[in-house]
Amino acid sequence: MSMHDMDGNILAVNEKGRAVLKYEQQEVKSLNLKKLVPPHHVGLVEDYLKRIALNKEDSAMMVLQTKDGENISWLYHNMVELDEEGKPYVVSTALNMTDRMRLENDLLHTKQILEQTNAVAQVGGWEVNLAENKVYWSDSTKLIHGVDPNFTPDFEHAIGFYEPESQIALRHIFEESIRSRKPYDTELRLLKQNGETIWVRVKGIPEFENDVCKRVFGIIQDIDKSKSLYLELERKESMLRAFVNYVPASVAMFDRDFNYVSLSNQWIEDFHKDESQLLNKNLFELFPDIPYQRKKIYQDALEESPIRI
């Protein structure tokens, strides 16, 4: 708490205020608000003095500097009173908000970094509040769905963005997660607002209170490019495996350590009539009589041209 005249000259400051500002009691009466604020805030003090003189009351934020130059943010409520001679003065009650404002700024900065990271990783957050029957989507989640930033979904609408088969799967997974109290991680087909269909990864975690599930929260990630690439590679690998398995010739596929990956029936008949399970077994272990020099030739050839070998 403090008092000052209508020109901003400090009349008194209580012990708590002096301790924060780091001034001794004898130093207080030589201070003025214009000298206590940062230089670029002097104009704001002049505006404040005009308001308090006109309105007889004022509430806002004000930054004062300590004796050693540290900025302290105050939330104040000031009122004009009259002394025994009828002269006006201001009584100020203020709350030190510095730590809270620093925390809020840190949280805002962290939120901005998180949102930027989510945008780059194409990951969004979501929450289904079962107690209030509300659904929350982060900005990144709305971007993945292709909806307006002001869009507010409900549960049925959120489920409706998925293709029919994915809707059935998601409802079952969601209900099973609540029943079993276990998180889930699945890949589904999402139908965006513009009609585009993409692959997404959805993770959910149920949260319980007194044995009642209050909410389910998690993330959604656009994995369309990687999933499409994986499916295409899987399709081509299946075609290659089918060719190797059924071609009427002795053909085998090995990894870089010469472990069997795939082989034709003809290869088994020609070289391994007594072996029923060859996958993942090593060529050189099955043929211990292959000279070391021959093994070296095979390995060097594989390093130079994996396709040719």
C-alpha cells in the first residue's frame, strides 16, 4: 500500500512495498512515480494522473522499477481521498504480479513452440470430456481435418469424419479403451472437409476419477505420405515374393548377412530337400563347405551392387 499526491509525489509506502522496491523509509518522500517507472513509461504515468484526477478512481497495471533497476509489475486499485485540510491525495492498493506474469509469458511461449512443433510434425491434440459431453480440438487437429479454426465439433460429428469402416473400428476401440482402462494407438482413414481421404494415426488415453472415466485425450497425426509409401512398398514386396515363390526356377532372396528372406519351391527342391523351414537361416551356415574366398566374393559383390547379386 502507498499514498501519493496529485502530482505523483510519494507520500508514504508500507513496509511490504518498500521491501519489494528496495528503498529505505527515509528515501520514500523524495520519490515520484515518474522516476519510479521505466523511462519509456513516463507518458503512461502522465495519462494515469489525468485519469485519477478526473475520475477519482483508477485500476490497471503499472510497472515500477526497484532501486537496482528491476521491473516489477503491479495490479493496482487507486482512489482519491481528502486530507484534514481538504486537499486531495491518492491511496493505492497494489498486488505484485511479476512472478505470475513471467509464468504466463513462459507458458505462452511454450504453447507457441508446441503449436509450431505440432504443425511441422502434423500432430494435433484432442479431448473428449465425457462428464460435460464436449469435444476439444487443437488448431493443428482442425487443420488436419480441414475445418475452420472456429469450428467446434461434437462427438458424433468428430466420428463422422472417418470412412465407414474406420468409424466402426474407432467406436469399438474407443469403447474398449474405456472398458479396459487401457490407451490405444491405431491407424485409420480420415475424410477431410474438402473430400480428401488421408491416413491418420490416433492415440487415446482414458482418464478416470473414482472409477468413472471423465475424459479421453490424445493426439492425431497425419501419416498419409508415410503410410501410402509403406503400403506401396508392401504391395511391390508381395508381388516380388509371389514371383520368387512360384517362378519355375531356382531363385532366392537374401538380406545383407545372407540370411534367407524368400525362396522359390524349385530352390528348395534343388538345394534343400531335407529343410522345411529356411527363412532367416544363413546361407553359409547351411553350406559350411563354401570356401572362404567364395564367401568374400559374394560379400564384396553385394556391397558394390545389391541388385545384381
